[in-house]
Amino acid sequence: MSWFYSKKVWNPKRGDFVSGAFEVKGGRFSQFIFGTLPPKNQKWIDLGGSHVGPSCVDVHIHARDFEECHKETFETLSEAAAKGGVSVGACLANTFPRMDSPARVQEFLKRVKNLPIRLIPFAAVTENLEGKTGTNWNALLKMPIAGLSDDGKPILNAEIFGSVLKAVSRSGKILSLHEEDTTISKGSLLHESHTSCRLGIEGSCSGAEIDMVSRDLEIAKKVKDSSALHFAHVSTGEAVRLLKAAKKRGQKFSAELTPHHGLLSVDHAEEFPAMKLSTFKVCPPIRAKEDQEALWAGLRDGVIDMFASDHAPHSLLEKTQPMEIAAHGMIGLEFYFPLINEIRLRTKLSWQKFFEAAAERPASRLSLHKTRRWAVGADASFIVFNPTAVQKLHWSRSKSANTPFQGASVRGKVEQHWINGVRVYGETR
Amino acid sequence: MLCFFEASTRTELSFEMAGLRLGMAWSKVEPSGLSLQKGESLRDTFQVLSHYKPDLFVVRHSVAYLPHAVSEWTGVPVINAGDGINEHPTQALIDTFTLWKMNSKKRYSIAFFGDVFRSRVARSNLKIWKALNWNVSVVDDGSENTKNFAKAFGIRVIPRRGIREADVIYCLRVQAERGSSYALSPLSNSDLSKKSKFMHAGPVVMGKDMLLELCERAHPQSLIHEQLKNSLPVREAILDEVLKRARA
């Protein structure tokens, strides 16, 4: 049992940070008292003037491990997440071997059960993520998984999409969608733009995402319950507009914004030397400034309702390559909180909306709304942070270092991270 | 080592001849004979080749930035002989030298004719010509790609009749292998004014890039054979410079 005190504890009722104390018992919050110190007879951990708020939940992580331990192991992933303020993460199914059978999901669950952070697997929609034959959805959806997803690849077959949407919606889990029409995306190297033209790289058009989002919203209209829909890594302004219109019509879904799509636009690619260009390669590609602004607007008005890292480690072997043959993706966990905090500052997002997008909504999407709340009885998982401290990002915790944010300066620093009442990162005073 | 992963007549053979004239010996890498066919990566392939101590690689490949990667992977100097739609810098040096030899003081006005977007020759030339403050434009072929290219590089899009004002018309080969199609009817005598010259990096697709009437070796306004003539000394100079720098 311990008491914590800070001059800036998150108070959701006030929508602000206020002086206060909270007690943690058995890994859960047992009391919050605002405007006062802890009871006199209690010892307490003084968090000084640091901000204290809920730790983050990330619905989009590529964990690797298994046959890709050269990129990341569950242990290094966990260390990166601890530093980045992420206490729960949902891991996509494109591991090697793929998470496309109950036995493999079982193996995953066994491997992650003793980690300080909680990792929840997605299972694949189709065998080997090939988009052809569905996996055993009924059996998989009975397991403790986040939902189904072929992320990394789209579900091009509309019939499979319609059926899996019905199956997942019935289960209360999520169907995470990688929206890319690969017949027109030209390998998603770089967004089709003046930049791609100048760099001599065939650009990937926005239509590759827009067409798929539009198709899936259309199909979902015909499905009685389509609440499982989750649009991963939304990148185009037009997709935001489609989602906004769908929300107005009453369609239910969630959608995520990644730090890279929120903080970068395609013109940044020209700042990279030729051999570093592949660090910028991610699918969907980082779009134009106008798209970035539309994503910000979508975040502010709730059409995009959560952040997600899309943490995708790749070794130098896969990334020190010409863009065309390099692997897609970038890491994001180690500095997850600073990066999304930077988005908060740039978009002037309220703290209330920020914590909804960083913790509450993703937790509720993973059916953790009872245990992952900022309230008595919930898991005592919190971060102690400085929201304005500028830090230069030196990535070291992941096994891979593929990020365009290497050496970038952003605002926000996690000082301590506690998960279920146990400190997993930082020093106490 | 000459590493040509795409077909080439001029670039490959002129590099070979230029090197021989400098007393170099070449190993020619035949892509079809490499273990790439067995699944070896490009990175491993070039790292293997680098152990055989080449003084330099001359690399042509359909993947943009492969020459840069080879240099990074092996530490061996690399001359880019064409990478995807990105660049063909030695051709641009030949073209610029050809114009400079004709008049070293002139600020040329040059109009591209053809699919600039998929042309590595256009990208490389444009970078040099813009640095020289020459006046570059492109003929409107009605495509979005051409308009975007012009905007991206800050050059003018001109109607076809406007090329009569240019000192030089640079006709580009339609890159069928990279998805180009013929948006313009072939360049012909009627497109030329009395003062204008025309260039082409070759190979010319006769009757499609330009009408046969322009393909005559002795056409008074053609600079094509000057370009070919200059390719040897320019590539000799490039090889010489690269080797000097590598040994310094």
C-alpha cells in the first residue's frame, strides 16, 4: 500500500491537473483526494510538481519476436513501452509465424504473460495474411485477443471483409483495417507529390486509401452491427471526411492517428540523405501538409478517436536499402508519450480529449474500460511527466532504430511510469 | 566492375571503351549469371563483389538509389549509370558538355519534349541546367505527371508551338518499360525553327520519338552525334576523376 502526492494530479472531473493524493492498494487505485496532502499518519511518495495522469494504451504494435528476434523481442518491446508510457499494447498478427491459428495465439499469450506491460494479440483474418482463406474466426474470437486483423495487408476480397465484420462485431472485439488498394498503391513508397517527383520515386496516390475506406463504409452500412470497425493509421484528408460523414450518419467505428502521420508531411522526406530515405518509408505513406491538417481536425472533432504507435521495428539489414526494396514501417514506442504530447500541443487538444485518445478510448476498445479508468478500483497504471520539457530523442531501448524522429526535439518527458502500482521506468525522488 | 542490370548500348560500351583508353581492365557482371537468381539479395551480391577489390562500380538498375546503396554497403566508389526514374548523371554531364562546347558563354533556353516524369535523363539534366541558370521548359503533353513535374522543379509548361522559341529541344525516349505511353505525336521538322537544335540521349525509337526525317545522321540541326562523340571523353574524365579521388 502506498500513497502518492503531486501538485498536478489529473482530475477528470475538472479536466485539469490539481494538487492531490492517491492511494494504491494491491496494484489498484483505492482513494483519490484532491486539494490536500495524504492523511497525516501515512508515508507517501512525493512526486513534487510533476504531472500525473493515466498511462497510455496502444492498439497498434508490431511486436516481432519469434523468428524476428533480430528486430525486437517481447522484452525489448516491453522496455521501450515502459519508457514511452505505454502499459497495454495490442500486437498485430503479422509475426513470423503468423498469428493465424489458436495454437499460435496460445503460444503468444504464454510468451508475454510475465512481462511488466500487458500485450494482447490480434489474430489474422486470413491464413498467412494472404487474403484468400479465412482463419478459424469462431475459435479465435473466443480467445483473449484484441480482435482480428491482417494489418500490413488489406482485405481486398469484399466478401471476406463483409463476413469477418459480422463475426467480429458479434464478439465485441475489433476488426483493425489496413486500408490500401494494393492494385493502385504502387508499393506505397512515398506519397504522390512534388516531393516524390523531385526525388525520382513513383508516388503512391491517396486514392489507394480512400477507395478502401469508402468501400468498407459502404459494406458496413449493410451489416446490422458494424461496431467492430477500426480504421488503422488513417493518413488522408479525404478518408477523414468520409469517416466524418459516416459518423454523422450514425455508423459506429474507431480510427487511429499515428505519431508519424500526425507530426510529419511528405516534404520532410527531402531533408533525408539518399540512404536515409527508407526511414521515411511507411505504409500508408506520410501524406501532404493538407492531409496532416485534416488529420488534426479529425482528432479535434473526435472522428479520429485514438492515438496508436504502429511501432514496426526493422533491422539495419531491412532498412539500409534503397526505398523501393526497404521494409515498410518505423518504431514509435520508446518516445510514444512525448510524440503524442507534441501532437497535443500542436493541435491545441484539450487534456481531456488527449487522455481519451491516449488511454480511455483504446482501453475501452480492448474491453478494458472497467480496469483501465482513472478511478478508484481501476489498475494503478500512471505516468509522471513533464509536458513541456524539450528533449532530443535518442532511441536506444528497442532492438531497432528505424525512425525518422532520431535526434528530433519534441516536448514532453516521461519521468516515471507505474504499472499496477509497480514502477517500471524512472527514479523516485 | 560494370554492373548493368538493365539493357544498355551507349552507356555501358562507352564506359567500357573510356576505361580501356585509360588503361583500366573491366569485369562485366552479367545479372543473369549471378546468384540473385538463387535468391541472394542485392546487398549480399555487392558485398561479395567488393571482396574482389574493384576500384569502382558502374551501376545501372531499375531501383532508384541502388548506386547510393551500393556505395554505402561496400565503401567502393560507385558511378551511377542510371537508377530507376531517378537520375542518369553522366548522361547529363555529356549533354551539358555538348552544349557548353558549342558556346560556353550562352545561357541556353531548352525545352523538353516527351515524358519528363519517367525520365532520369531529364531529372539529372534539369539539376545541372537550373544550377547554371539556364531557361528550361517542358512541352505540354496533357498529362498530370508533366504538370506536376514542372511545378515540382519550378519550370514552365509550354504549348508545343512554343518550342520554336527554344535554342534546344531535348527529345526524350518514351520509357515504355516504365509505363510511359506516347502522348505527343513524334517530333518533326515542322517543330523546329531555323535556329533550334535538337538532342536525344538515345536510343531513338524512330517514327515514335521523332520522325525519320530528324534521324538523318547529317541533319544540320541534330546534336545527337555530338552527344555520342562527347560521351567518350566525358566518361573518361569521370572515371579519371573518380579513381584519382579514390586513391587520394
